[in-house]
Amino acid sequence: MVGIMHIVEPLVYIIGGAVVVGLALVLQHERRQATRLVERSRELERLSSELLRANRMKNDFLANVSHELRTPLNAIVGFVDLLREGVYGELTPRQVKPVERIEASANHLRHLVDQILDLAKMAAGRLDVHRETLDVRPFILDVASEVESLLNEKSLSLSLVMGSALPKIRTDPTHLRQILVNLLGNAIKYTDEGAIVIKTRVLQNKAALAEGLPQPVAILNGPAAPWLSIQVIDSGIGIPVNHQERVFEEFEQVDAGPRTDSPNRGTGLGLAISRRLARLLGGDLLLASEPGKGSTFTLWLPLVEPASTAAENSPHPG
Ligand code: ADP
């Protein structure tokens, strides 16, 4: 018995010692891992704040440059206009075309600069929403009259399918107009024959979801909120499936469209801006299209002002 104890006792000490050393090693390893993790998360924090700063600087740079470019561009557009109107003397027949091209190019550049300015403001969260109560029907009729000359140039017809009892909506008229003018301008630009249709409908949340309103957008407005859908439908060239999401990205064009100095040539920014504006208004902009048959752009807008923004916009007591 004593002999066995002689063997077991040192063994217990050896095993105990080994366990203690093992535990110490594990503890040290864990501590090292924890220190490494803290260091890595600090590094990630530093990188992410650097990225945010760089992004802010890029947006500020874009906003400042665009702003500075606008002033001389406005002067160019203004003076070319006066030249064309003959304020500085009648233009000779040889001068007419080049002056028109200067005007078209300057207008295109101004449009591009305006769009970049809009995008920079949106990225910086500095594009404001000023909601007003709008009568949908007269508003859409007014926007449609804005593109009438473009329609006539291409002999396209425009039909409006709107219920007679369209309700009022609380939204930003400037942003809504910008989206609709862009959608209608595109519909006209990419359609050679046939018709363009503007269709408006009011749908309850459930029906809107069934019609394609994305769930996360629907949730934002509460389950009982009604939605306004404004569709711009054309019978034009259509957009292939693999481009249907990409066209909403900045500077994406399936087909660059008219390449000349025509004021109609594209920038590839219109849809990117329109979708962001739609989201800023609490809605979304979606596309369904079939090449050769046409495209349908659906703008979803909450009919009632989203609760969060209503609270922000309401006057402070006192
Ligand atoms: P752009 O100024 O080039 O029209 P947009 O962002 O408005 O820029 O549109 C991006 C691209 O999406 C266009 O260049 C065009 O290829 C395609 N697109 C937009 N609207 C239509 C449409 N109604 N029919 C066919 N293609 C369209």
C-alpha cells in the first residue's frame, strides 16, 4: 500500500502541475487573442472613420466643384441665348448651327452639373424634403404638359389613366416633379413609336405588396397605410433583365442614346437620382421591362406622410 502511495503521490503532483501549466498557457493565449481582437477592432474603427471622412470630403468636393461650375455655365447659356435671339446682331446662316451646338452642349453640361450636385447633396444627407399637400391629378397633368413638345417631336401619344377621385398626397412637389419628368423624358427618348401611358392607382398596403412594393418599404409606413402608385409605361426598346438593376446605378447606360449635342442625350444619372428621391420621399422606384416590348417604371409613394417625418416637420410647441 505504502509502495503504491509512493508512486501515486508524485504522479498526482506531476499531473496537477501539468494541468496548472496548461491552464496558464491557455489563459495567456486567450489574453493574447483578446488583446489582438481589441487591436483589430480599434484598427477597423480607425479605418471606418477614415472612410467616412474620405467619403464626406468627396461629397463636399463634388458639391463645391458643381456649385462653382454652375455660375460660369449659367453665363454661357444666357449669353448664347442672347446670341441666338439676335440681341448682338443677326447671326449669319453659317453661324446658326455652331451657336445651336454651343447652346445644346452648355445645357447638357449644366444638366450634368445639376445632377452631380443633387447626388452629392443626397449622399451627404443634405437634400431637404419640403412636404406640401398636393392634388395628384392636376399635378400630373401639369407635369405631362411639360413634356408635350418632346412628345410632339416624335409623334408619340400620351394617355393618362387616372381614377377621377384621386386623393391628395403629402409629399415634396419639386422632388416628385423631378422624378416624373425624368421617367417621362426617358420613356419618350427610348420609344420610337406607339404610346406612353401614365397610370395612377391607390392601393392598400396588402394589395401594394402583392403588386411588387418591397416589404421593407411597406413596413416603414405601417400595415394600414395606403400607397399611391404612379406608373410610366412605354412601348419602346425595353431593358434587358441583366441591366434592370444596373440602370439605377450612377452613370449606367444600356445604350448611351442620342450621342450628338442633342439636349436629349443622356447622362446615366437620371434613374439613380430618381430612385434615391423616391426613397427620400418614403417610397421606391421599380422597373419591369421586356426588350423590344417596352418598360414600366412604377413609383410608389406613401399617401400619408410617414409618421417619423410628420413628427419632425410639425411645429414645435411654444
Ligand atoms: P440617361 O440620362 O442615360 O437616360 P438614366 O439614368 O435616366 O440616364 O437611364 C439610364 C439608362 O437606362 C439609359 O441610358 C437607358 O439605357 C436606360 N433606360 C432608362 N429609361 C429607359 C426606358 N424607358 N426605356 C429603355 N431604356 C431606358
